[in-house]
Amino acid sequence: MAELNFSGTGGDKAGQQIGTSGLGDLAVVIKRQWISVFVCIVLGFAVAMAAYVVTPEKWTAFITVKIGKIPQKGKDENMLIESVDQFVARVGGREFQDRVLGLAKIEEGELTGAQATLFRKSFLASSLRNSDFVQISFSAKSQDYAKTLGAAITQSVLSDHKIPFDAVKARLKAQLDSIAHEAAIANDANSQMQSELSGARKTGAESHSLANVTLTSLLVNNMRLRESLRATQSDLERDLSITNLYATTVTAVHIDDAPFPKAITFAGIGIIFGLILGVLLAMFRTRT
């Protein structure tokens, strides 16, 4: 009984021969019908350039927001002025975007309906992973519009976060001033009691023994009070430090150097589609 050979070598060679033969046949077809292929490429290029001319240009702009922090009352850890997820959801809403468009109209004249629609459709806020940063991107019909909208976004973001930041900072400063005032009173009281106690000890009179005990007790209480005030003052100063309390910041608007779409992109797509169409047409004409 004859043995069948199922080794892969023969199959691979046959596949390579078929593939080589197929490419060779395709090359022959293109060579014979090169005029048709060339015409299709030219037509594809022309259609792509026509589409490029009628397609409105748009400029993409980017802004990066670093959300500020404020200390939590009674806690060692600080908290963001607004959580990243909440911020992303809020700025992506209609209310925020309408406010931005309103500010842009006031500053640079009325924006067209098409620009407003483009802005809303292209607006995207996304958080940078495991950070306090949020990137905002949007499109505009011109670089001037992009700058205007970027300035309006910056103004809206900073004004929203300025209110809670200023409130917390003012509260902490008021508390620090109050603690400093109490500490000054406690220090003056300590100096006065120290002077009275020193005078009573110098007289050595027994009638002053009760007063000495009272003054000593008051001095101990005063010392504890001053230590508590110093600890509170240290905590407040830490909360007011730039590492624990800082405002939201926004980077300058970055605008792409060139608008989208680009002519080279349309040209490439047109040439590729023209080539594919030309090859298919050449194969069809050869078979018929």
C-alpha cells in the first residue's frame, strides 16, 4: 500500500509557488492595463483633493488643569478642591460649556452657531491616570477662536475653584491670627505671674505661701495653655503651607501647528483608493 506524504515542506513550497504566481499574474494585469490604473489613481487623487477643499478646517487645542488642594478639618490628609471624576463630569456638561461660550462671546464678539456646535461636539475632558491632572481638548474653526475659547475655559475653571479655596484660606488665616492673639495674652500673663511669684519668694512672708501655691498652679495651667496654642499654631501653619494648600492651576492653551484635516492625509487616502479601484477594474477588464 502506498504511503501518503503529509510533510509540510511540499505544502509550503506549493503555497509559495501559488502566491508567487498570483503576484506575477497581478503584475502582468497591471502592466497591461496601466492606463486604467493610472486614470483611477488620478481620479482618486482629484476626488480626495476636492473633498479636502470643501471640508472645513478645524484647529485642535489642549489645556491641562491641576486641581488644587485644601486641608481637611481635623484630618492629616488633604483633599482636592473638587474630585477629579466630579470635575470631569461637570466641565463636560452643557451648563459649563454654555458659560464658556458666553464668556467667549463677550470677549471676542459673537461666535457662530457652527463654532458652538463644533466646540460642544469636540469638547473632551479626561483625567490623567493616578494624578490630580485633567486634560481638556476641543476644536475650533480658527486659531483665534481656539485662543478665545481656551481663555474662557481657564477663566471658568479658576473662578469655580477660587471660591472654596479663598474661603478655606481665609478661615485658616483668621484662626491663626486668633491663636497668635491668645498666645500673646498667655505670654503676658505668664510674665506677670512669674514676676509676682519672684517678688513673693523674696519677701519670705508666710502670708504669701497660699498666694505662692496659687501662682504656681496658675503658671502650670498657663504653660499647658501656651503649649496647646503652639501646637495649634503649628498645625495651622502647616495647613497654610504651599504643599498642603494650593489653588487650581491651568496651563497655557496649546494649539496644533496645523489644522485638521491635512492635505497630505486626503492625498494619501485618494491615491490608495484610486490604486485599489484601478487594480480591480484592470482585473475585471482582463477577465472580460
